[in-house]
Amino acid sequence: MDIEQFVAQSIGEWRSMRSGHSLAFQQFEDVLSEISIKRFTEDHQKISELIQASSQPTNNQYCAPFCMEWNAESDWEPDDPSEVSSGSCLIVPIPMDKKSGKLLRSVGYAESAAAESDYRFLEDGTFILNTHYEQSIAEERIWFISEHVRCRSSVLKTSAGSGILQASFASEVRKIST
């Protein structure tokens, strides 16, 4: 598996069921999401701006940029349980070699600021993503069970890496259009 294969396999509309355990709040959360992953071919200026704002040299070659949109409904919303969380981000992979590289995101997973992550693939095709944010560290793993089913786990740690704040697991099923 390389980043271009991973992105190609991820393109589509997905339904996600995620269970999370917030150790900080001693709370379990169930989240249902609609996720859309599409190739990004629209505005190369946005890609250039994201790369220029990162620590990556501008001569590094990116490949397979994509955008992701989501709408999520959680059973643990303190103010309004029916509140829907939604968003979108541009994601630009910059391979360093066939199995690893950098991933630039206009919006991060754990904090809503631009993020720069390190990625790598295990021998079994599992995608590992590590991101250092201002206040936390996130490790995500995504692997395909079949062509239309994938799993995702994440662990959110303190910025020093000494404590676990949250752990989650999601199963994601591709919507098949008939």
C-alpha cells in the first residue's frame, strides 16, 4: 500500500459509527457520521498556500490531494444532544518514500487548526498517522477490512505524551450507489 492507493481506496461516501472513551471526562460517546472523501482538483492555489504555511520545503512533490467533509451526530453533546458537528478540510500528502511521508491538513483531527502529520504504512497496509498539536498528540490508524469497509482507531494523548485523554474506534462502511 502506498499513499496514492490509500487515497484511491478511500474516495467515496462513508457511514461511520465511532465509539469514544474520554478518560479526561470519564465519559463514553457514540458518534454517527456521514463522511465524504473526494479528489481535490479545484484550486491549486489552496494547495500551494497549505504547503507554504507548513514546514515542508516548497520543492517537495505532493500527490493525490483530497478533501473530506463530515456531518456527525453525538449522543454526548452537553448543550444540545441533537446538535450536528460538521466540517471540511483539504488534505495534501507529501510522500518521502513509498511507505511514509507528511500529510498536511487545513483542519486537524484533534484541534481545529492546520496540522502537519507524519504517516507511514505497515506491511499489512495499515495507515498510521501521528500528529503533534499545541495541546495534544494524536495517533490514528486506518485499515481496510474489504473494499467497502474500513476501521479507524485513534488515541489522543497529552502534549507531553504522558497521559491518554481519549481513545476511540470507528467502523466505516462505503455507501454503494445503485
